Amino acid sequence: MKKTITAAILALAASTASAAAIELTVSSWVAPSHPTIFAGYETYFPAVAEASKGDVTFKLVSGGALLGGKETLTGLGDGVADASVLALTYNPAQLPTSQLVAELAMLSGNSLAVAAAVTEFTLLNCAPCIAEFSRQNVVYTGSYATAPYALISKSEIGKTADIAGKRVRSPGGAWDRWIGEAGATVVHTSSSEMYEALDKGVIDVAMQPAASLKTHSLWDVADTITLGSFGVYNSGPLLAFNKDSWAELTPENRRVMLDKMAEAIVATTKAYVAQNEEAKAEAADHGMKVLDKPEALEAEIASFNSQDVSAIVTKAKDVYGVDDAQSLIESYQAALAKWEEITASGLSDEALAERMKTEIFDKLSETEYGL
């Protein structure tokens, strides 16, 4: 009888362990050479698998084979994938309040501070943002940031007047307004199309991090790169989850997923910055003229930023229907100032990730968040 009971208990334990194990399908429209994958996911996936004792594993489907960028939010909510990277600027109608951080992208070029600030603001201080994700059947878990943007062109740009009349590839948001106020024409084209667009004169200037000189071979079709205070792309959740898939995880494994996210965000953002520095160091060898923060241009950008918040508040209300934009913007600015101070203290990557975990992710309940 005792042996029979023991066998039954062992069988039940094995069955329970099997039931707890889950493989999550992750969709990405970028290639494996992208920082979100080779740095972010290759940090996060093994860390979660180890900490969950194999209960949570991942299957990555990259290169847009499952979902393209613009349809990812809808597809993720519909359960086509369990998780995915997102580009929030593709979905202003579904995520109107979340567009605020995108509109504030030119406020800082400190990539790590921006990633931490957007993550903290969205998770802890923007209940409307979280509600928007929930209505899409999606769970937000934190954002990375790219390297600082630059102007890549066939002519020197030392002041805003130098782009007047030109066609400028823009990532959207604040950059659209800056380009428009400078008297240039905004062109929205994907990063994969920039090379051909520059080569054939479809655009005169590409606004993109310096890394694209190398990753997209733009130094073959451009002559000059102008570095400046153009900010970073800050609207990229590294991994958002289908809400039903998130709910299927045990509370213990949801805790693991939250605990390991900061390290992956830091790794992704640092990889972007490293690629950028590498390309800048090699630019001159490829015949590129590098203009580093021309004084006149910097002054004009600072003037634009000082006046742009009021334009953002108006746009948030009139276009996105967000009535409390001013207070939300102030909350984000406070988070950004906090993390700029923290990152200026010279923390190691590990220490920064731990600080993010303590100040952000530890404040989320694995029995409540995302459910």
C-alpha cells in the first residue's frame, strides 16, 4: 500500500511538472543580426530557462516569417505568437497614450537612461498606457532604446537651414515636427529601404543611428554624417506578451520573467550603442565626413525642444484624445532626469540592471500584473 501511494505521488509530481512547462513562440520581423535578438533575446531566453528550471523555454521565429512590424500588435493580441518585439509608433490608434514617449524622443541621447525611464514610466506611472495594452490583449514588460540618431546625407548639415527643401527619412513623432519646421519634407520609409532611397535620390537625408553606415552600408551612398542631439528611438518594448499566454504561466514563472527583463534591456541597448561607436570609428575610413554636434545646429535643436512640449500636449489631446498629457509628460521627464543621474554615476551593466530590477520590476506583483 505504501509503495502504491509513493508511486502515485511521483506520477502526480511528474504530471504537474509537465503541465507547468511551456514553450513560448516569439515573433520578430528583424534578422538574427539585430541587437534585440543577438543581445536581448540571447541574454533573456537562457536566463529565464535556467531560473525557471526549464519550465519556460522559447522558440524564435525571426525575419518577419510569422508577423511583420505593422501587424505584430494585432497578431500578438490574437495569439498568433506568444510574445514579440513591438514598435509602438506603428500603432498610434490602438496605443494613443503610449505615443507620448515617442513624441518626447529628442529630449535625450542617453540610451540607457531613456530605456530605464520609459520602462519605469510605463510600468509604474502610466496606468492609461498599461490599460491600452490590456485592451489589445497584450502585456507590456519593458522597453529598450536605440543608439542616438544622426543625419546621414550627401551634403554637409551644420544648421537646420541646410536641410530646407530636402527630403528627409524620418522615424516619426518629434522628428517629423523638427524636419517640418526646418522647411524639409518628411519621408517615411523603412530602414531596409534607406540604401536604395539615398542611392536613387528618393531621399536626400536619412535620419538613423550612425550604426546604419555599417549595418545598412549607407557609407556607400552618402558622404556626410552629422552627429547631434537628435535623441533615440524609445518606443520599442523588447518583449510584449499575449495576455492569455502570460496568464498560463505560474506566478513563480511570471516572477522569473519580470526579474530577468532588466538585464536583457540593458544588453540590447548596450549592443545598439556598441554598434554605433564601431561605425563612427570606421566612418572616416570609408570616406565619410563626420560633423560632431555643430554649434549652430545644437542651439537650434535646444530651442526646438524647449518649445515642443506644448505642441506635444496639443497633439496628444487633439489627435490622440489624451487629456492629462501634461502631467504624464512631467512624470516621464522626472523619470528621465532620475535615470540620467543614475547612469552618470558609472554603474556597471550588471549594477544598472540590478538597480532597474529593484526600482521597477520588484514593484510589480506576479499574482496581479498583466492578469
